[in-house]
Amino acid sequence: QVQLVESGGGLVQPGGSLRLSCTAPRSMFSLYTLGWFRQAPGNQRELVAHITRGGSTVYADSVKGRFTISRDNAKKTLYLQMNRLRPEDTAVYLCNEVPLSKSSAWGPGTQVTVSS
């Protein structure tokens, strides 16, 4: 069972920044494109950014220019730098392989709350 562990969330004011981290087994980092997802109450889970093994990135329009995804394969860690946060960014943020498969397992996620 793949274990994903997200961290770095918290409460931040609009316009603020947070940096999220996700650790996973080496097998996942060496093989897969990885992404950050988010899910707000009442909403479907949304893929906000993903990064290939080679470092190519794709962002959802809603976060483009504000969020930056990166990965450190040696440290088995995926990052999401979030700047100029907005209240609508409030959600649980989770990491996983992209695309998802039937066997994709989820970690607990990390809560991000943007509020004044």
C-alpha cells in the first residue's frame, strides 16, 4: 500500500503564501507524473497542478501564475508553493500520481484555509 503524507497546510490571510510538501515511496517518485489535487466541501476533487519526471509542469487556470509545483526525486518529496492565496483556494490538498488508477490510494491531505 502506497503511503502518501501531505503537510504544510494552515490558516493564512488572503494574499498570503504557503508551501505544501508530500512524501511518497521512492517507487512512485521514480516512475510517475505527480500532481496536487484539492477538494473543498461540496465540490469535486480538482487537479490543480502536475509535474512529470522530467520536470514539465501543467497548471489549472485557477492557480496559474500563483502556484508552483516542484519535485525533489532524491528526497522523495513533492512541493506546492502557493502565493497570493484567495479564499476560494480553501480546501484539503492531496498529492497522487497522474493519471489516477484504480489502485491509487490517498493520504490524509493537508487543510488550507484562506480567511481574514
